[in-house]
Amino acid sequence: MGVAQVPSETGKRYVCSQCGAEFIVTKAGSGALVCCGQPMQLKR
């Protein structure tokens, strides 16, 4: 089972549902943001 390749957009905030770590994207790109072995979720 692979990790979804979700493009990251500049200025978007992502959060880890496991540990609560948050990241703000400063340089857009393709690929998945992963933390604690799981894809990070876009924070709304």
C-alpha cells in the first residue's frame, strides 16, 4: 500500500493526526508530507 502523492501548496498548513506536529509549506512541490508513518492532513 503506497502513500498518496498530494502536491503541497505554498502557504498551506499540514498537521499530523498522531502527534499534532504542524508544518507550513514554504516551497511548493509534489510528493507527500509524512509524519509518524502516516500522510499529514491539510489543516482547515
